[in-house]
Amino acid sequence: MKPLADSNHLQQVLAQIQLNIIRTKDQKMSDHLWYQKSMCDGEK
């Protein structure tokens, strides 16, 4: 049950991060950081 609990917690954390990104998406800095992250993820 421990791995499942950890996985659920991780999902909640990721969801919270995504909400924060959406909330601040209008700011140019967060747009720039999101763009950089997308580029890095695309290169993998």
C-alpha cells in the first residue's frame, strides 16, 4: 500500500504544480520558463 500512497501523493503534488503554472501563465517569466521546460522535455 505504501507505493500506491506515494504515487497518489505525487499525483496531487503534480496537479498542484500544474494549477500554479496555469494561474501564473499570463506572466512572461512563467511563460518563458514553461517554454524552456517544454524544449528540454522535447529533446529527451
